[in-house]
Amino acid sequence: MPVDAFGSVVDALARRDLTEQELDARLDRAGYDEDARADALARARDAGYLDDERVAHERAGHLAERGASDAAIRADLARRGLPDELVSAALAAVPPEMDRATAVAAKLGGGPRAARALARKGYAEDTIERVVGGELQRGGEQG
């Protein structure tokens, strides 16, 4: 078990990527005072262990690969304490939302199943309508 705050930071980062805000909250819960937390975070940044920009880009890329919407990615990154400018830059680096929505729908064969999946992944109604709307209308006319 680490004795100092920096050791706690290194241990936490060895398990998974965390943002500076997430690490600060963990250190606070562990009982480290503000000075110890600030010093540990500064040391981690200086050593290259802590990089919110990298975390934002990697997390956004991972979520985009899984077909998440921009809104879902934005919410996830904001929940992790990342500032708006890093969130926007990370979103700009992933494939366009419409391309991701189209890929999800194609993988699921379109139709109502794809529409439900897109809704679960946080896509707006108008995006879902543009991607699978025509199919749903045609399907309704047939059946």
C-alpha cells in the first residue's frame, strides 16, 4: 500500500487511465490534504503519467469505435472532469457522428432494431430519422 499521495497516483494509473480531477477526488477520499494532492498531481504531470488530453482522445476514440453518439461521448468525458475545450478537441478527432450512426444501423440491418440501438447510444431523434427513418416508413407501408 502506498504511503504517500504520489504512490497512490502511480498505483491508480497503473490500473487505468484517469483524469486529473478523478485522481484528485480519489486522493481526497483517501484522506490526503490539499498540498499533498497538488504536489502528487504536479509530479505525475511532470513525469508524463498524467495527461488529460491523451485520456480525452483515447476515451473518445474508444467510445466512437463502439458507436456512441457525440452527446454520449461528451457526457462521459464531462463526467470524468475534462474541460470543454479538451472534450471538443477529442470529438473533432473521431469519425463524424453521422458516419458512426450509419455504421451502427448497417451492422444491425437497419429498421426498428437499429433505431432502438441508436437511441440507446445517445443519438438524437433527427439523426435516427435520417439514418433509418426511410426504412421504417417503407416497412410500415409494407406491413
